[in-house]
Amino acid sequence: MDTVSPGNLGRFRTAVFIALIAAAIQVAVGIPAIASPSETPAAEQVPVQPPLPFPIPPAPPELDPGFYAPPADLVASKQPGEIIAARAVHLAFYSVIPFNIDAWQLSFRSTNTRGEPIAAVTTLMKPRGDNAGAPRPLLSYQFPQDSNAQYCAASYVLQQASVPGNITGQFDIPFEFVLPLTALGAGWAVAMPDHEGPDSAFAAGPLGARITLDGIRAAENFEPMGLTPQTKVGLAGYSGGAITTGHTAELAGSYAPELNIVGASEGGVPADIKAMYQLASGNLGSGLIFSGLLGVAREYPELAAYNEQHMKPIGKALTPIKNSLCLYSAALLPFMNLTDGMYDSPDPLNDPVPSKVFDALRMGHSVPKMPMFIFNSNPDWIAPVGPVNTLVDEYCRDPNAQVHYTRDHFSEHITLEIDSIARVLLWMKERFDGVPAEPGCSIHDEGSMALDPASWPLWLQGAGTLLAGLLQQPIGSR
């Protein structure tokens, strides 16, 4: 007789939760079903499905298996980065005010950390116009989904009428959308992968790296984007997005060496998940970090088995609740004791199974081959600065490393997310423009990254792009 695992039960409850919000509306208006990918022609001929007409809401991923969970045999028949299905979508400001931009979603083949084929999804944006005939760069932006529910992913939350994600606390992705939207206005193409994968494995950085790299491949394979294998690619992400960005930078040389990645920017860096877990225990961030531990267990079966054996009843009772909520809702229940309060082991973080998994999640296993811009708040209460210092030291032992590291002293984790936006765009613009990154490694201590005069025009550019978008002006037309 088949049994239902705790993970499957949690996902079932999440699907039921979403269904209560969205299914009745969809049935009432009769949303047209997306054609089964198994019925479409070969990958290079995959048709692009038209966008849903407003006001029909998009289906949450849990209720959209035709796109998010295509048949396993179809996925296995594809190569990493090969497109399975494609559709046009309407993106909007906090799900309400639509933007006048060209946007699509791709379902594509990727690979998990056990070498098994999986389906993944990325959202693409292309500026209007031909970029004055110049080659167009691609920014791959990794949002901090920081949740174990699929309806909290960027591909759903960024769409017009995707109400449930915003209601249940996924406010960070729509807010951070200002950065990739500004990039679009600068004439850059943008890819925004659902890097947590089909099981929403929050904090599983090596998995996110594979999905991100294959998402870039898919974007370059998607003809409407007008990209080529020579396209200059940049990586960027903050906090939960930095988990994936950092691992992507490390893995790119071995997993996708053909990609022309010219720079990677990461801030609020979770360089060592174990150190984050230790810092969060009993503190304000404990609820969020506990969700990350549950997410990691979805990608590492040995940790799931360890949790089943050693987690106390309170942890098991919280698991389906935490797995059903988006970022800010999942961060509830602060000040939890995450060690002996959750486990029956006297030292769970140093038991063999968690130690092995934490080591796999630690950054620093290889040195990125592209220039890096790393920044962190010195008093960061989520991603401690000590492991970031150690990571930079590890990278910089390699004479070929190119690392620009900034420590911000007037910020903390959340405020630096805002203060850093213009500097990230400025640094990435220089990489795309062919300005050589400074050689070797440099460490800078600053009061506030927002006080750099060189970045101020980027703030104005971002505000102007957002305002133009809200007024229904085409973005990036030149």
C-alpha cells in the first residue's frame, strides 16, 4: 500500500489552500487549458501560448501541472536548458497595475543535485526596440523566494492578478522587481528563474545554481529574446537570491562553461547556512531560517530522514504550516530555539547527516571564474558578516580571483537590500560595457552604499523606469 510522505502531505495541504483562493474563479471564467507539452513538436518548434486575457487570473503552480510539472519521460528526453513549453504573460506592479513589456515564461529541463532530470521555470523580459542594433546583454536575477510553497515563486507572484502570493506575505519579490525592471529600461534582457525548483527547496543553493544556468541556456535558446551563445550574461541576487547567485558563480565553469558570464553580484550573502542557523536560534530570524532548513530537506533526502527521526513534535507540527506560507508569513514565530528546542539530539548541527548537508550548502568549494561584487552589512542579523569575510579570503587565495568586497556599516540586512540597488546596476553596467573589473581582490568599508555619488543617476533611472511603467509606457524602447 502506498504511503504519503510528510513532504507530499505538506504540498497537498498547500495546494488545497491555494485552491480555496483561486480555483473557483478559474472554473467560473473558464481559463483555457495549456496544451500538454507531450503533445507539442520538438523543442526548437515549441509554440508560444498567448497570455491570459485580463481579468482571468493565472493558475498558481500547484494548480498548473501542465506547465510546471510536465511528464517525467518528456523531461528526461530533453537536454539541460532545452525548452519544454513557452507562454506569454502579463507582469504587473504588485499583481495590479500591468507593465507594457514583452514577457514570457519557459518550462525547461534542468538537473537536481543527484543528477536527475527535473522541470524548471523561468520568466523572461525583453526591452522594446532593437537596442540601436547593438548586442543585448542578459541579466539573470535571482529573487529571494525564501518560501517552500510554489505559489510564492517569482513566475507566479510577478503576474497580473496573482493575488494569493501577495496576500500571504510574498511582498519582497514585487519590491525587488524595481532592479530587473530598471535593467530592462537600460536595454538589457532579463531572466528571473524559479531557482528553488519543482519542490520549492528553499536554501538549496547547488540546486538553484543548476536551474539558473539552465534557465540562461533556455533564454538563449528562445528565439523571441534575440540572444546568442555569445550574449554577455550577468548574475545578481540578494539574501535568498544570493544563495543561488553565489553557487551559480562557483558552478558555472564546470556545469555551463559555454555561457559568457561577465560578472556576478551578491549581497546579504548566506555564505554558510550552518552559521546562519546558529545565529538565528533564539533570535528574530529563527522562523525564516527554520523554513530554510525544511526547504533544504526537500532536496537532500538524508536530511529529511534525519528530521523524521530526530525532530521533536513541535517541529513536525510546524512543518506543514511553514511549508504553506510565503516569505513574511513564514518568518513568523521568531525567537524559536532551533537546536535542542527542535531536536532530540544534544548537538544536532554537528551530527553527521546535518554536517554533511551543511557542508554541501557552504559557499567556497570553487573560485568563480568571473568578476565578483560581494557586499554585506557589517551588523547583518540574518547573514552574518564573519562567514562572508572567510569566503572572500578563500576566494582571494587564488591569484586569478577578481573580487570587489564592500562592507556597509550603517545598514542591516533589510535596509542594505534597498541601499545597494543602484550600486549593483552601476557595477553590472560596467561589466556589460566592457569596462575591465579591477584585478585581484579589494575590500572596502563604507558608511552607506547609498551615499556613493556615482550611483545616484541610477536611482533616478530606476524611479523614472518605474513611473513610466506605471503610466503604461513601453520599457526599454530604443
